[in-house]
Amino acid sequence: MQRMILVTGGTGGLGSAVVRAFLNDGATVITTWRRRDTFTRLASELHNDRLHGVEVNLTDRTNVRAAVAEVVARFGGLDALVHVAGGFAGGATVAETGDDVFDRMFDLNVRSAFVCTGEAMAALADRRGAIVTVASKSALHPGVGSGAYAASKAALVALTQSLAAEGAASGVRANVVLPGTIATDANLDGSDPSTHTDWVRPAELAALIRFLASDAARALNGAAIEV
Ligand SMILES: NC(=O)c1ccc[n+]([C@@H]2O[C@H](COP(=O)([O-])OP(=O)(O)OC[C@H]3O[C@@H](n4cnc5c(N)ncnc54)[C@H](OP(=O)(O)O)[C@@H]3O)[C@@H](O)[C@H]2O)c1
């Protein structure tokens, strides 16, 4: 049976590599998008009729509920939800960080995952599917100037492990990857990738995510994997 994979943030630096990896696997991939131009660009780059997009604001439950329902109705089910969407804000100490930054980090990195996984759970249970989320090494090794971000990614790890425990009864697995700096175009900003040997390449991370979402990883549930 054709595998159906929903990728949030599939238009981004890591997300586009994740989309590519699942397409290469023969799956049908539905990515969320927020700005049409980013999806149009991805679609023309990948040129694959198994790639589809759905417009959604991931921090809005009503929006997400409608998008998941649309995906399930149109594609007949869901085998995996890969929650890549997220983002960073920081550069100031906790004492100097405003509530707006804290709220933005928790909305983008935690609420989006809370809402998306919650809304997709029933469809995933129907197919004994998988959830993979993307946190950050900062969740386990926080440093100076990223308190709100690190706390939000630590909450995402806890959320994913709660999903792993709750999903066990219905056969839904949930695992989380914790990357260090990723060699996305935005991070490289024109610099030579070979000068950043400790940065993980999007394609390498995407291969791990694809594995975690596959039946070959059925022994893994609740794992938090630093990359
Ligand atoms: N880059 C790194 O070095 C690094 C390191 C550790 C962990 N991570 C994590 O890895 C993941 C991917 O990072 P990235 O660098 O690839 O990010 P990115 O290029 O900024 O992509 C983020 C994606 O999320 C989407 N998005 C953001 N807010 C959204 C919302 N409210 N509703 C719908 N879509 C939304 C973006 O859509 P738009 O294009 O419309 O904005 C974009 O597709 C994130 O969770 C990030 O925290 C990244």
C-alpha cells in the first residue's frame, strides 16, 4: 500500500530534505505550507506528482484540524507525521528575554507539535503509524542566550515521549531527533559546507527521520536521538 506521510514545515531547510527522502522512498508526501511561493518553489524543484501541499498555520488548532481532516479524506489515511516545523529566537539571557520571545518559542516549537500530533493521532492509530519530531541538542545541553528556545525544545522531547507512552496501546510510535547545528542554506549563508565539519547535513538527518518513520524502526519508541 502507498505510504502517506505528512511533513510539517516541509518547505524549510531541513523539511525539504525530509520531503525529498520520503519521495525517494516511493511515498506520497503532503507538506504543510504557509506562504504559497515556498511550496511552489519546492514543487517545481522536486517535480514529483506524489508531492502535495496543504496550507496551514500550525499554531492554530482549528486550522490544523481542518488540514488533517482534508489530508485523511483526500489520501485515505496517514502512515506518519513528521513534525519538522519550528524555529529559533535567542541571543539574550533569560533575564533580558521578553515574554514575547518566550511565547513565540512555545507557540512555534511546542503548541504546533501538541496540536498537530493530537489532531493526527486517530488517523495514525488506524494505520499503526509513526510520529517523528525535531527538537534540538539545546534541549539537553542548554547554553547561554537560548533559554526560551532550549526550554521549548525540552518540552517537545517530553511531549514526544508522552505520545510514545500513550501510543503504545494503538501501535503508534513516537521518536524525537535532537540535531546540533544543521548545514541548511540559511545557516551556511554562502559559506563552504566543508568548513563546518561538526554540522549535520539535512540529507543525513532526513535519512534518520525516514528510518524512524519506517517499520524497520518498530523496536524504537520514545527514543530521543542526538545527532
Ligand atoms: N537549523 C538548525 O541549525 C537547527 C538546529 C537544531 C534544530 N533545528 C530544528 O529543525 C527544524 C527545522 O529547522 P530549519 O532550519 O529547517 O527551519 P526553517 O528553514 O526555518 O523551516 C521552518 C519551516 O516551518 C514552517 N513554519 C514555521 N512556522 C509555521 C507556522 N506557524 N505555520 C506553518 N508553518 C510554519 C516554515 O514555513 P515558512 O517558510 O512559511 O516560514 C518552514 O517551512 C526546526 O524545528 C528547528 O527548530 C534546526
